Amino acid sequence: MQETLWVFGYGSLIWHPGFPVAERCVARLDGWHRSFCMRSIHHRGTEDHPGLVLALDRATGAACTGVAFRVTPGAEAETLTALRERELISSAYLETRLAVSLVDGRQVTALCYVIDPDHAQYCGGLPLEEQAQIIARAVGGRGPNRDYLWSTVEHLDELGIADPDLSWLAARVRELARAG
């Protein structure tokens, strides 16, 4: 029998998991925070003009609230294949399994994609204004970087998940977009 597969979403997986979901639950991952700390050279930018995408970046005392998805039984292998094609495109993410706490009190082990701080695409610690400037102008194979930011913030808001840095970035990028 296949072991239950949970996947933790903190960015685009929240609004576009891309695999069959049997259960979805708001969850918390301790020791990590959601951060625009990865230069995107494929999906939301190019090698000449990188964008930024979210990653889980390790930080003492941090926590990231996102969504844990239980994969539909029988779809585990195809889900792993699809996630690896999507998330490991440049090997800046590390695939790992970490303990997450579901809002209903359950503890599960979930597949998580965390940033490799030694990878060339890692850019942790960029000031928010610099992040906004990059996100406002970058475009990649999956479209404008700003759409990725705005969709993520919209879906976090719908779930009641507060992320002050992302909310600030979304507002600032809207200002920059209006200014042209």
C-alpha cells in the first residue's frame, strides 16, 4: 500500500497545485519563512532579466502558514513526477519532507520544496523595495512576475493567512505598474 503523500504549498501551489487533491488544510511549518529569495530564470523571468519567486528559507524562530494537500490515493507517483518537473527545473529547490501542523491539530509529514542557500539563484535578504522593482518588470515563461505575486497574495487573503511583507510588496508593485 502506498504511503499517504502530503504536499505543503506556500506560493503558487496554494492556487494551482496541479495534482489530484483529496484533502486541503491550512497548515504551519516551523523554522522556515516564505520569501522572495530565489531568482527566477524560467517561469517568472529570464537569464538576462531574472524575476523572483517564493521559496521556503530557513530561519530560527520563523514559521510559514500555507496549505497542506493530501494527494488523492493512487496518484502519488504521477504527482511526484509532475512536482519534480515543475519545482526542480533549475535545482535551486531541495525536495525534503518536513513536519507540518494542520489547523485541526493533526501533525503530518509533508513534501516541501525549500531553497538551497548555496545555489546561484539564491538571493535571500534583498530589501523589499528591490524585490518590488524586480517583480514589477520581470516576465518569464509563465507570465509577468507581478501576476504571480498578486495571485499568491489574493489566495493567502482568501484563506485568512496574513503575510505583511507580501501584502506590502503587492501594493508597491501595483504603484509601480500604475506609474509605468
